[in-house]
Amino acid sequence: MPRSAQGRAKTLTRLVPPMPGDGWWGWAGPIAVTVLAAILRFWDLAKPNSFVFDETYYAKDAWALLQYGHEQDFVKKADEKILDGNLDVFTADPSYVVHPPLGKWVIASGEQLFGLTPFGWRFAVAVLGTLSVLLTARIVRRISRSTLVGTLAGFLLAIDGLHIVMSRTALLDLPLSFFILAAFGAFVLDRDMARRRAAQKLDDFHGAGVGPPLGFRPWRIVGGVLLGCALGTKWNAIYFIVAFGLLTVFWDVSARRVAGARSPWLGMLRRDAFPAFVSVVPVALATYLVTWTGWIATTTGYHRNWAQENPPGSLRFLPDWLAGVVPDPIRSLWHYHVEAFSFHSDLTSSHPYESHPAGWAVLARPVSFFYEEYGNGEMGCEVDRCAREVIALGNPVIWWGAIVGMLMMVWLLVSRRDWRAGAILTAIAAGWLPWFWYADHNGRTMFYFYAVAFVPFLVMAVSLTLGRVLGPSDAPVFRRAWGATVVGAYVLLAVLAAAAMYPLWVGDVLPYDDWWNRLLRIHSWV
């Protein structure tokens, strides 16, 4: 049967809900919270004037990439020499590292601009942390069709403590989080593009078995490249490649169903699955290989010449016939990866700040990146005892609120089949659930700050929940009033928590009792 005009209009609205018609405000709000994020992340960025936590590895590895194209071993007491301005800290030997190079190239870009200094090695990470706020605001604006909700999401990410600390520290986890978030945004844009094309071909879909193809999908390829960048930063991005790859084809099934195809699953399999696979998996792997260009282009990297010294049959997990046709640099790289995988799998050494992922959402065990104590007259201390700390600890109001937000997403997915809830939960699951397996099956050492990879999605869950509390714009005045009161109270609590804890996130010197009170006297936070 042909569609009625009313049915056609309803279908078009379901396929392509209108974006907010607020013009410049659609950018003004997200940019405003991004400026706030920049202030919180760049303020006195060189403090502490020291290597913080694992910066001792990544800052020097990044500098070695600029000098050699690959990581290089360094001399004893290299940290002290660097802080004294002596940059002659490398030996003649390459260094064995177990993480891909792209995140270190990110850090190196800041060192290229500002030198091997605390500000230099933290600069580029702070840039990505700041841009993550803008991305979050714009992504949530698009999926919620609300500039207010999008701006709120950006604001909450701007004042989250874990995101602030990780943005001010030269580790790999914040660049990983940025690339994952950007990839998610690309797939959301691809979803909107595909549904617009389905809307343009509505008559071809109506009553058809599988429906027509949805055309060239450039944003999906962009998503594949960004996922390759994430994989080139840390290997746990592999779970996001799988999750987002499945997500994009499920979205195609939905588009075909809404457009009127009788067999949307068959349509996805025949029209969308293979192009989606090619756009995501091979593109991501090719991008990942490109991130190793510095190591491949030289002949002095660790294990770089392994293939010349070992026959093809020496490669584990690779058939002999295939190993025999693989170029030597790639065989050497494969061997490197096999060894690095073994290292990650067997990493079970204890650490005072390790934590089980089951406790991450409730902030059971944060990580102290830096801690020093001072007496009266030292470092501006005006009492008998002072403390100074950089602690990777989320804003409690945001994190504990995220527990409610995730439950709300589950409810929306089950009861309303809300695609946004499903997308957010998929991203959280990809970043969080694999760590449970590692913790319970091989006892791998892990830390709470790994959760920064999915912090933007926790914030999305909170902001969409707050949007529902606020109510639709055409709701009765009383309904909007109490909704605004609840949302306003929650945001105020989050701001107050951020103001109280910001000195703990940036390493300010505080009287000891003040430091202890700002930690809410929770012993597991020490």
C-alpha cells in the first residue's frame, strides 16, 4: 500500500529528526564550556615541575621518537638530568616498549614546540583533553537534538577530576580517549548521513525486500581511521573497533526498517555489512600500521632486524606459508607484537594503587600520581604540616550520578529501544567490561585511570538523564520548573565538588588537615 502523506511525514521525522534551529548558540555554548575546560587544564600546566607517575617513561620515549624515530634506552638518573636541563640522556641501545607509538608521537608534538619540559610533554595531551569537551558537547547536541543538553554534557566533562588530571599528565590514556570519542562522533555523523539518504529514497524502500544501497559513506571511513589511531595509542582500542563496527551496521538495519524495507536484516547483510567491514577494520589496521612508520623506516629500533636473523618458521601465530611472503620489516614487527602481547597478558605485579574495575564507578581506589609533604616555610606552607598531591580521582557528584545515568540508559534501551542509550552503553561496555575479564581470569594489574577512555560516555549518560529530568520544551510550566530545580541543584553540587577538589587535581600546596578534608576523609582515597 502507498504511504499516506501523514505516514510519510512521520517516517521522515523518524529518519531525520530536525536539528535545533538556534544558529550561533549551537556553537556558542559548546565553545564557552571548551574555554572553561582549557583554563582548568592549562592553568599552571608545568606544575608539578617533575615527572608525574608514568610520565617518566612516556615523556622520554616521546623525545626519543623525535631524535631517533623509535624509543631509545636512557641512562640512569635521566629524570634528574632532564629537570636540570641536560638532555644528553640516551644510551646507544634501542628501548623495548609494549605500547604502540602514536600516543607518544602526540606527546612528542608538544615537546617539539616547547622542549623536553613539564609544559612541553603535557601540552599536546592538554589540547586533546580540551578538544574532547568540544567534541562531547557537539556530539550530545546532535544525538539529543538539544543544544542545552549538549552544552551541559560538555560542562560536566570540563569539571570532571579524572579527565582534568589525565589531560594534564603525559600518559597515553587521554589521547586514547580522544580518538575513541572522535571516532564515535564520526559514526554518529555517518548514521545521520545514511538516514538522510534513506529519506531521499523513501519510495524505493517502501515495500521493497532489502531496499537500495545507501551510497558512499565517508564519515564511516573517518571513523575507521580514528579507531586505527586509537589502536595505535593503546591496544585496548580493539574492543571499540568491534563495538563501533557492530553499532554502525545495527544502525543501518534500523534505517532500513524505518524506511519501509520488508527485510532490513537481509538488506544490511547484502548492502551494508561488507562496505562497513572494509571501512572500519582494514582501514583501522592500515592506519595502525602507519603509526609504526618511524620504527619501520629505521633499522635501529628494538627487534627491527629480527627477521633477518630468524627464518620465517620462527614466527608464532603465523602460518609458515604466510610468514614466507611477508616482508622482513613486517615479520619483525609481528614478532615484536607477539612479545608485547605476552608481556601484557602476564602483567600481574602488585601495586599499591591497583584496583578492580568493579570499584571504578564508585571511586573505590583512585591513583595518586604525585604526593609530597612540607613543613612550615617550605613551598609556601604556613602551618606545621602541608600536603601536595595530584590524584586521579573523578568528580564524585558526576561519577556517582553516572551510576544513575547508566541505569537510566538501560531502562531507555529496554523500554523505549532508544538508540542513543544503546550507543552510549555499547561504548561504556567496550571500555569497561574487558577489564573484568582480565582481572578475574589472569589477575592483570590495572588502575582506575584506565576508565578515562569511557568518561565522555558516562557524562553523556548523565546529561541525557538530566535532559529527561528537565522535560521537553513544551512541558507545563510546573513540570519544567521542578525539573530545572533538580538539574540546577545537581549541577551546583558538581561545581562545588570541583571547586573543593581542584587543588587536589593540580597539585596545590594545602594544609594537611585541609587536604584530608577535601578527600572527604575516605581512607581508600589515600
